[in-house]
Amino acid sequence: MIRGGFGIFYSRFDISNIQTAERYNGIVQQEYIVNNPTFFPTVPTIPQLLAMGGVQSTQTIQELSSTLRAPYMMQSAVSAERQLARNTTLSVTYTNSHGLHMLRSEELNAPGPIYLMESSGLYNQNQLITNVNSRLNNNVSLFGYYTLNQARSNTDGLGTFPGSPYTMAGEYGPAATDIRHRAFIGGSINTAWNIRFSPFIVVQSGAPYDVTIGSDIYGDTLFTARPGIPTDLSKPGLIDTIYGWLDPNPSPGEQILPRNSGRGPGMISVNARLGKTFGFGPAREESGSSAGAMGAGHYSGFHSIFSDVPTSKRYNLTASISARNLLNHVNEGPIIGQITSPLFGEANQVAGGYGAFSETANNRRLELQMRFTF
């Protein structure tokens, strides 16, 4: 079976962004600082604030670009699917995504904070996806996929600012979605005594992160400035990193490190669920459309991981235990990209899991569950 398709998908410019521009236009909302105020709870007027020695603080102004338009993604895909032996299906899919007018932000008034929301971003992605789905018999079903991915862009959303407000050089690089390898294996195994074992294993390579200086060297209230790549290694203040010598105070004309040059560690997460269903009471009324009347072999895909094996009885009590990160492998969370931080290149929290196994407050997690259906 060979399939192909093409589509253009538009995204809305969220109304909250328009509200942000209306609120932070420099007029609607203003900020004054008064040391040791004594007027609370009475709210003074602006002339009264100034008479008290109040000082108007520098305000960040948000504006919308006059050329702003809805971003859209052009996506094409072709796939080939083949039926193999023992109820096994193999499919290979290639997809190409080309995004235009992606949302990003720019600083207009350095030094001084005037932020412009615009749609000048570019996004390109290529993926090769292999899927395998096998139902060996009524008791064993396995499925999985492997994705080879490359994604490049000059923005990861409206929160993306260029490293320097004076140039866009080096902004096109790995996108936040540029996780090169991702593999998944799952399934459902019904053992003796009507016990269901459901593994759920995820392995992926590291995600990119931006390497920054950690200080506002351009006076625009942003901390997105990236270090320079020095040619003179005798310059004082250089920092030796895993990406070579970097300059936290780049000189004019010095090459700036490209966006998202860092690469974090990969992730390995072995998750599983073990459940046993006890049936009692009168016999269940058969219904061809009822999920509860379906044999165990009909459960496949993600549904088989979280579903229970039904019995022929009307009342069912299921006891189960779910394990997240069963091997207790430490998966690091977001990587700290500030080269001036003592934790540069490290994480100060663990990564979340996958889907229903997502959790950032701990590493390994076990949950006991009880479910009664009738």
C-alpha cells in the first residue's frame, strides 16, 4: 500500500498577543517607583506620585509588526506499507515540512526595550518514520516506531529573540524540535491467570539548547546574547567550554556562536504496567459494539497499554501497578546554557516522562491502582 499527501496548515495569531500589545503600549499601563510609600491604601494620581519623588521606570513596549500575517506550514508525505508474516505490518513514511511566516520577536530600540512581534521566521523539517505493528496471537501484541529527524529554523516561537539586536547572522540553526533519533517500543502481553503486562519504552537523542552569556550586554533588558567565537585566544575573560573557547564580551565584528549550538543528553525511559482483573457476579450481556465484550487480541496500540482484560462476568475489579522509569535512569531536564553559570551544560531538575508517565518531581515512580467496573 502506497500513500501520499500534501497540505497547507495555517495557525492563528492568538488574541492574547494582541491584548499584550494593547496593554504594554507605553500609555495604557505605566509604572512609577516610590521609595517608602505611606499612601496605601489610597491610590494617588500621577502628579501626586511625582510630588512624592516617584520616578517613572523604563517600560517594555510591545508592538505588532505592520507586516504580521498568519504563519502556515506546507507539509508533504509519502508512505509505503507492507503486510508481513504473523500478522505483522511494516510502514515507512517520509515527511517534509516547510513553515513560512513563523512567529518571532525582535528588539527595535537597543539600548531600550521595544519588542516587535513579527512573522518573519522560517522552519524546515525532514522526517523518516518506520512503524511496526504485530499481533502475534490473541495474547501478544507489540508495536513500535523509529524516527530519524532533522529540523532547522530561525525561531522557536514568539519568545525567540535574536542573539544580537543588530544582526540576524547565526539565527538559522537547529530548531527546538531537532531531536535526531527517537524510538519507542510498546505492547501488551496476556500471561497465565489473566494477568496483563504492558511495556512502554522510550529512547531518544538529546535536544538542542541555546548557549548564552547570561548578561544584558546590549541594554535591551534581554538575556539572549550569545558569546563570540574568538580568534585571539590571548584575550582576557575567555571561557573554556565543551564547545571550545567562548567570549562572554564579544568584540565588534567577532563571529557570534549560532543559535541552539548546544546539545543535551539523550533520554531512556522504561515504563511498564502490570494488571490483573477479577470477575464476579452474573454473566455479562454480550454486545458486539461494547469494548468490554471484545477479546484481548483486539486491543492494540496505545489502548492496549492502559486497558484492562475484560472477563465474562458483569462485575470486574482490576488491581494494577504502574512503573515510570523502572530502571531509575537519571534523565536530565532542561540544560542550563549560560556559560557564566557554574552549572553550564548541566540540569538542575529531572526530565518529565512520556504521556501518562510524565512526571518531573521524581525519577522513578510506582503507582498502585484499583478499578471497579460494572
